[in-house]
Amino acid sequence: DTEVTQTPKHLVMGMTNKKSLKCEQHMGHRAMYWYKQKAKKPPELMFVYSYEKLSINESVPSRFSPECPNSSLLNLHLHALQPEDSALYLCASSPGIQGTEAFFGQGTRLTVV
Amino acid sequence: SQQGEEDPQALSIQEGENATMNCSYKTSINNLQWYRQNSGRGLVHLILIRSNEREKHSGRLRVTLDTSKKSSSLLITASRAADTASYFCATFVAGGTSYGKLTFGQGTILTVHP
């Protein structure tokens, strides 16, 4: 199994809603990432987890809250988002050794209304 | 801030032609990777070149890395319509106490006409 599975594929939420994005991998990878991608732009790193511990937070607003309950699962909790947060949210994983290739999920297309 | 800048931003060629994309970056890196993205969905890893390597091949792909110029190029030979996608370079810089960062360049949109 070489897949990273993200759910849901699409999400529409209001600015007062609370929602969560889910990412799962069963490749035994020990690094997991969240990226945000706006249309016609490159992915921008948000968070990196290494061995279930938050390793990097790229100064992401607190309305985005990551969680890594176990080595296979990564969540992104969303609260009080703004319309400008609408984007494609990509999850990726890689083996624990630094610098190896990253495997990406298909993303969750988020629209904040 | 983005580590990599790519050119051209868009490239349109005929099937069978070669496509070359360039990537420049600003800081020392551990490796450079190229990814492909179809229709704004997930990215697929194509090839990784380490900082001590100069050239690497994988099928129809050829990647070069010049660390003195902080630049890389991706060559796709004998292109096919199915190669139509966005291509991104990504630089990896290892962390000290933290995990390293994989930072993406601006990307090149490749269109291959049948």
C-alpha cells in the first residue's frame, strides 16, 4: 500500500464552523506533512510531524490546529476560518530518514463561505 | 518564502519534442526533487538528486544539478500528451534539531499537443 488517503475530497464550511481534515498512510512512514496550495501557486508548507511530534510549524494561524494521534494518522482541525483560507490542502508522508521522497494524498479542496 | 524559482512558467510543445524546465534556488540544500501535479490534485514524485550528484536519469527524465550556480534542470525526452501537467522542483534542507523542510518552487505548466 503506497497510498496517502485524504478525506474528505471536498469541503465547504462557514466561517463559524469547526471541521477536520483527515490523512492516513499505512506505509510505516514516520514523517507527515500538511501543505496548503492556492490556485496556480506552489504548495506551501504548514506543519511537519516527525515520529508523532510536531517538528515544524511555519507560523500558521491558530485557527489551524494539527494533530497526530498515531504514526498512521494526521488530522488538521479547522475553526473560524476566513474565505482566504480556501485552498487545496495536501497531506504527505515520507520515511523517517530525512530527505527522502514524499508521497502525497489527492488533497482536500476547501471552500470557506 | 519560496526557495525555488522555475522557468519557464509555461511551456507548450508538440508530442515527440523534448521539454526542458529550469529551477534556481537560494540556499545550500541536501537534495533537490522534482514532482508532477495533474489538474491541481496530488503531487507525484519523479526524481531526487543529491547535492553531491551532478546528473541523474530515470526513464525519459534527465535531471542535472549545479550547486555552484544553485540551479537544476529537468529534461523530458520524447514528450507525450500524457506528460501535460505542472512540474515543480522542491529543495530539501535538513534540520538541526527539527525535521528538514521540503520547499517547492513556482512550477512550470507543461502542455504537450498531440
